[in-house]
Amino acid sequence: MLGKKKDYLFPLLGKDGLIPTLNGYGYMLEKPDFLSKEFIKFSSENSPVLDIGCAYGNVAIQCLKKGGIVYAVDLLEEHIFLLRSLAPVNLLKNLFTFAGRFPDIPSVEPNFFSGILASGVLHYLRPDDLLPAFKRVFDLLKPGGKFFFMTSTPYIKLFESFYPEYLKRLEKGDPCPGYIIDPGQYAPERRENLPETLILMNKDNVRFLLKESGFKIEFLEFVKMPDCPEYFQNEGKEYIGAIGVK
């Protein structure tokens, strides 16, 4: 049973531009990242769209305000509750929400979405689940639809103590050198907001996932995150953004 709306408003009082999630799966950014902004623009003329790992709905609500028809999925029912509470009442008719784990989205047929966003979400999957997730995104998109993807890289300052281990794995030919079990051991000050596993991806990882899933790559670059705190930033290489086209 969910409590009243006010019972879940405390996470929205984030700091350093980060709003912690209720389930320890990282943060929602107070200001949308570069790829999320592109997704919001895209949604104004291309619907329906899907926001994977929507958290409290910062991006989903902005898409609604731009005139989009928005589907949003998140692991936690409380996050969905807050999203629906915070969205403008007159736009709720264009908002469809699911609490659950992607890629399980009920009652959605292939070739349905014009655009899909996964920003700071799929890196919480296990390595064997990554490619099936990308293939599911491809399956859900209409021909010509776009996948907006953002992920952390091994260069992110928060996990700088992991970087030497990453380099060793890379040299040995590990296919997923950025896979971390218990990421809190490398960032103990953030342990309560980190899940059990995390994958820090490089460009080759992302390129492989997109191409193997059938996407044409429109954009694949390091993305600087000026609105993130200093302990995330590392010369603009802390995140990778990508846009794949079906």
C-alpha cells in the first residue's frame, strides 16, 4: 500500500544536482542530460515514446508538456506513484506507466514506439542481459525510430579507484571489463545509492551492442555532464551518449 504523495517527496530534495532514487539504483538528474534533452525535443513531433527507468519522471513530464504521448517504466511502484502525482492533471491522458523490470512491458507490440530513452539505466543489468535488452529496444521501435542511450564510462571520477582494475581486464581481453560486483567498494561514500552490480562501458562496448542489435549509429560520443557534481566529472569522458536508428 502506497502512502500519500507527501510521504515520497523527500527524495526530491537532492543535492549536487542529483536526486537519489528510493531503491538504491543511483540518481535522477535535476536537469536532464544532453541525450535526454534531445529525446524531449524528439518527442514533441514523434510519438509515442518510452522512458526506461523513468524514476520520478523528470524527462517523462517534460515530454508530456511538449505534446508527447509517453510510456514510462520503472522498477519501483513508488517512483511511478510520484511521476503520476507530479504530472499535470490535464496531461495524464497521454501518460501510460508500468512498474516492473525492462524488457517486460505488458501489452506493447513490436514496432510501436517512435523513440526510446535509456539514460543511466541499462548499465545496472548483468552482462548477459545487455544484448537482449538492446534487441528488445530495437524490436519495440518503429522502422526509422530512434534509441537514445546514455551510460557511465570507466573514466567517471566516482570510480577512479576501479580504473587500474579495468585496464588490467581490458589488456587481458575481457569482453566486459567494466563489470563491477559491489560498486560500493570503490565509492563507499555513495554505497547506499548503488546497486549490487554496475557496468561501466566504453565506446567499443556500446558500438557492439547497437550494431549487433541491428541499429544504424547516428551518434556515439563521450558526453560532458556539466550539471553533475565535480566528483563525477573527468575531462568530459565520464559518460557516453549514443543514438541508434532502426
